[in-house]
Amino acid sequence: MNRTRLKVMLVRHEGLRLYPYTDTVGKTTIGVGRNIEDRGISSEEAGFLLDNDITYIFQQLSKRAIGVFTSLDEVRQHILIDMAFMGVEKLLGFHRMWKALERRDFVAAAREMLDSKWASQVGSRATELAAMMEGGAYL
């Protein structure tokens, strides 16, 4: 089977959409005609997306939180990557937390994490990550 030729035809007929949309029968669809309501994605596809998201967030934080993010130990980098799933821009808006991280005041950084709208939205996730931030170890 000539997959390249088939892919070209499918993209031409289905289109390529990088954001979810509603198709002609009302189903949420993404990519090249992937009906995510009925089919969803496989665990392998979810893992592929997760790997790409981790790489993207790591690169963004390395570039945009210059000198702070890359100087942190792995545990604290992982905490920030976890938090950045709310959006890198939103995480960068935690100004007092970033200032505390610059000073290596991890107790204050944890406090700032918990004193946020994000913490009230994610509950025990925030509590766990703040404890990890303060102690510098995985729970």
C-alpha cells in the first residue's frame, strides 16, 4: 500500500485541523478526520502527545524563565512542568513564586503556589506539589 499517496488524498478530502472542531454530523473531530467522541485516542497516542507536551514546556520554561528554571534540581523542574499544564503563560504569571525561586526560598515558593486560584482549582495536586517544592523530593 502506498501510504504517502493515501495520506495526501485523505488530507485533501478530510482536511487537516490542528484544533478540535465539530464535523458535518456534529462530532468533535481533530487532525485528519479523527472523531474523538466515538474513537478517542489510544494510550500510545496519549503517550506521544504527553512526550511532545513535556518537551514543549521544558523548552518554553528554559527560554522564558531564564536562569531560574534551568538552575533548579530535577524535582523542582518537574513540579514546574506539572504546573505548566495549566498553560506556560499562566505559570509565568506566578511572579512572587518565581522571585522566591530566584532566592532559593522554596518554603516561600510553596506558599505562593498554595496562595493562588490554581491551588483552589486543583486541590490535592497543589498540596502535593507544594510539599515537593518545599522538601525537594518526590512524594
